Amino acid sequence: MTDAIRQAVKDILGACHPLEIILYAEKRTMSTGKLKAFSLCVIAPEGTDCRSLRTRLHLVLSADVPVSLSVYTTEEWDRLRADETSYAAWIARKGQVVYGTAT
């Protein structure tokens, strides 16, 4: 995990109390392998306004590369993860938990 990703996780933890944060994509330059962008999925407690939280998180992120965020409540995450064709299920299969139950 790069310093930029570690810092993004730290920024998120400073702004909210997620149950999990999952890294599910990294884009790197072909010539140097330098990180160009990355994607994180944030699993928030039930009752969280995910749209508002995603906006707030984008404002607190200090990464110097673009960060894509997907934010789900635990209920949404569990329901969508059960559907093998959903984006959440793809994230669960391909992603790496960088904060939470599997770390």
C-alpha cells in the first residue's frame, strides 16, 4: 500500500467511523509504475447518509492523485454483495480490505 493510500485511509478515519475500507483499484503509469489514481469503498454504519458522506470525504482527502469513492451502508453492502452481478459483489471479490474486520 502506498503512502497516498495510507494517507487517504487516515483522512477518512478522521472524518467518519467506517466499519471497513476496501481498496479495489489502482491506476499506475506504464513507464514508471507511479500511482495515478485509486478507488476506495467505504462501508458505513446503518443510518448513514451515503451521498452526504461521500461528498464530505472527497473534501477531506489530501491525496495528490484522483480518488474514486464508493460508499455503502452495511445493509446496502450486505444486500448488494449477495447479488453476484452487482458492483458491490465485484468490489468484494477483487478488493483488499485496508481497514476493518479483515485487517
